[in-house]
Amino acid sequence: DKPFSQNGIAFPAGSLVFKVATNPASLGEQLTRLARETGAQVYAANSGWIDEGVNFGSRFVVPVKKPAIALAWDTPAQPASAGAARFVLERQYGYPVTIVRTAQLAAADLSKFQVLILPSAHGYATALGESGVEHLKQWVEAGGTLISVGENDLNLLPLAQENALREDDEKKAGDKAEDETKTRVPGTVIASQAELEKLTRASSELPDSVPGAIARIRIRPDFWLTAGVPETVYTMVEGSGIFAPLKSDQGVNAAYYDAADKLLASGHLWAENQKQMAFKPVVASAPLGRGTVIAFTQDPNFRAINDGMNILFLNAVFRGGSHAQ
């Protein structure tokens, strides 16, 4: 999880160490083939001692477990989101996934799985019921990794969705709210149809839905979930989901939108959305018991075209379980 150097070579966080003694005799041949196929750099080391940074016995070096992955399927999971997640893992990266119908998650024996992916959806809480949601929570607390993609209403991660930010809201920031129990309010003059619409607008509504744009996001570099990810990557943005950042005692905002004047990379964003999105989380993580909950506020696998998000998604899948207690 931290960088180190050995024999004058600097290795970044996220480097993978293969032990000769616990692997087949063909390890060298396999690594040579993988390096040729993937472009990964492979170095030989004849000692566990390092020149600088964390050593191989440090608490920052954790064993990577081979996870069994379950993917929620069928109502209410959005077919496109579920299919894209499965395509990325099975077809692009060749790793098997077990499909579990959402209705069965409420009582399924999940002990054989280390990772559960919930595709984008509204209605998980209804489909699972209170006992089903509690069942998932207990599974995570026992050491599971729950990955929430896009829209999700289970609230196992303390991410609060924000209402739309309007000009009036900014002007009133810090002011004491009016007592809603009052039966009388100050008089007003409505001079136009536009003012009427402004006065009758709902006091709490979601931001305008974004039909589709590409946004630049920034990475927190000192966290295991972002190991191997460059300083900035790009994500597809859809819908109206904008979430308040997690407090430091709640979890980690691993990736977040860039500043308002830099975040739009392609397409169109409403000016209000662009201003409100700045520095809000795209990927967040928090511990739950012995396990981990990871939330992507936008779908990292959108149509399987968003290659820049692949490492973040794969880190969640393969490194999440390794950091469970």
C-alpha cells in the first residue's frame, strides 16, 4: 500500500510481490508471459530487505486473496449496468463472476463469496426488505466487500445525496432557517411569471439530470483503492446524483470531481451542476465491521468503454477483500 525502493529501483504503491516458495516452479515462466502480454514490469529480488520505505513484513503489505465474486442480477438492477460489470470482469479481464438474482440475496448463503457487486438501481431496499438489508450488512461486517455502482438506496455507506443548489441557497448560506411552524410569513410582491415559478419551486429537489458528459476526476494518491491510478482520470456522468464528501471519521473520498472550471472534459453540463459537482466524491470507501463498503457514484463500467476507470474498479474488486480484517 506504500512505495518502497530496493536495489536502487523505486516501486510505487500497488506493486505486487510473488513469493517463489509458495508458488509453482513455473512461476518465472508465467510472469515472463504475463509481462509480455500486459506490459507489466517484472523484477527479480533475492532478499526481503528494502533500501527505503515499507518492507515486505510491514502492515502495509497485505496478502491478495483470490476472491469469489457475486453480482446482483435481475430486478431492480439496471440491465445495462449489470451487463457492463459482468462484461468487464469476464470478457475483458477473464475473471469468473457468479450471478445471483437480487431476490435471492435476502436469504442466500453469501459466506462463499468475498465480493458482492450491486449494479446501479433504485429499489434494492424494497426488493430485499429490512431483513434482507440486515443480512447483507452482517455479511459485510463479517469481512465481505460490498461494491455499490451508480444509483443505490441501501445506505450502507454514509453518503448523503445533495439537493439542487440554487442562487438563493448560496445567498442564504449561514443564515438561520425560517421557522416552518409559523402560520404567517412576510409579505411579497410577485412582479412576473418568472418570479412566481421561482417562489413556487420545491424547497428540496434534486439537481437537474445530466444526459451524459465526460468529467475529469482527481485521485487521492495515498490510499490502497487508488494504487496504480494516475493523478487524473475521466468518468462518464449521468443522472442527478451529487453527494456530500465523507467526513474523515466516516470513510475516505478516494476519487472526486476536479474544480468546477476543469471538470468538464467533453459534452455538456448544466452550469449549476458543474459548480455543485466540484470536489464531490466519485469513489468513496468506508469500513463496516471487518468488511468494506465501496461506492461508485457514477458507473465505472459504462458500456465497457470507460477504460480509465478500470483500475479503480478492479482495485475495489481484488484489493477490497485483501483489506478486510
